[in-house]
Amino acid sequence: MTQSTSPKNEADTPEDDARLHVPYRLADIVPIAFPNGGMTVNGLRNEVRKGRLDVYLIAGKHFTTLADIEEMKKRCVVRQDTRD
């Protein structure tokens, strides 16, 4: 079996693509989406309040997906002002 040397895309296989859209409880997705730490459930809730993270209220519980987390990261990009 040969390993690919190309950079990993967001979803390399159909299984990876499907995994991006699986709803996870907020507490369960934190260690998956942020394996090195730095984000908490409260941090995700703050992003929901700011309108940068989409969540789904199912049976009174908040869920989100890895795809939604990736969109949130894009919305949170800080661009440097390059004034001369």
C-alpha cells in the first residue's frame, strides 16, 4: 500500500466527508476538533452567541458538526491591517 504525499484535503474519502456532518454534543466535539486544547464548551457557547458557530437544538441538547467548526474557524480569522 502506498501512502499519498499530497496534503490532506478537508475530506479525503467519503467516510471522512460523512464524518464532517455527524452531529456531536458540544462537550464531545471539543476534544475532536481541538485535540491540543485551547477551546472549551463555554468557548463554543460564546461563539454561538456571537453568531459564528451554527448549532442544532435536538431534544433540548445542542449539537454541532466538524464542518460547522471549520466554518467557525474561517469566520474567526484575524487579518492584519497593512497600513504604510
